[in-house]
Amino acid sequence: MATTSRFRGVVFDFFGVLTFNMVEVISGFEDREKIRRGTFLRAWADPLGQELFRRLELGEISQTDWDTGFAALMGVPSENLLARYLHDAFPAHLVLKVAKEARAAGVRTAVVSNSLGRQPYDPYAGFDLTGTFDEVVLSAEHRVRKPDPAIFQLVLDRLGLDARECLFVDDSEENLVAAQSLGFSTLHALDERVAAAQLRAVLGLPDL
């Protein structure tokens, strides 16, 4: 199957694009923990919360370190906090299907994730990223994270493509702006069905 797309590559964010919407994931977490809605985002917005995420995504601290620090900000138990938080981050099957079809049609595909570590909890387990995508770049493994231009350049080098040949898909406006500044075309993905349909149209793939 050939594609009529002008893009030779598509780069996908992981959390919130290849998984369920993260707002829904966070809401589910708060409901299970029996804490007030908005508690997680308030902790995330706290300078200490921001620093904990930054250091985890760069591989500077362990998941256990993050669990302890972030749990204190929310007032919840720390044990296995990351796993509890990401309990509902299930695969976005419609978007993953588009990614597979695009690759089969000759479009190079990659994942660039501000990763949250893989031990003791692996949020990528069950996704078969290396079998589905041509390249997988996890921030903690390279000590660089979005929106740093270096991580975008790393994935471009691995794909053997120029930014102007690629579409970047993310749920973060900050990351989309960074990618645009480097020459990527972008797609803001907030809803699985909408994003999958938009991708099919842009990549010239047949509707289901």
C-alpha cells in the first residue's frame, strides 16, 4: 500500500498520544485515591513537582525517588505511586493502528517520549514500541528531554530525515511550538478518534 502523503516521517509523543488522554488518566487516579480533583495538577505545577518530573525524565532520579517526593506534595502514600498514577494509560489503539499502516506504506515512524523510567514500573510494557516503530527515543536514556531541540535532532538523525519532511504529533503545545521552530509540521492530538482521523487524512491513508 502506497501513501500520497508529502511526509516521509511521523514522530509520535507517547503519553497522551499513544495512550489514553492524560487528563482522563489523572482524573481516574484521583478518583481511585479518593483525593480532590486537581490535586495532581497542583502538585505538578509546584516548582518542586516540576523539578521532580524534569529529573525523572532525564534519568537523574529513580522512580522511587519520584514516588517519595511527589507523594509528599499530594499527601498520598508513596508506594508504587507512578504505577498507580498511570493505571489507566492504556494503548490508544486507533492511533497505533494508523502508525502501523503508515509504516507499512513506507513512511518512517518514531516515538519520542519524555520517559518516566522503566523500573520497577515499565509504562511501555505491552506496547511493543520497537516492533511497531522504526525508532524509539526515550529521554532518560539520552539525558535530554522535550522541548530541547537536541532530542528532536536525535530522532531526525536516526530516521535519516529533515524536519521539513516530518510530522510531529504531541498533546503538549510547548513541545509542538518547539518542533515547529525546527521545521516540523505538527498535529495537536488530544482525542484518540480525532487524531487518528486527522492522521489518516494528512498521510493519505484510507478511512476505516
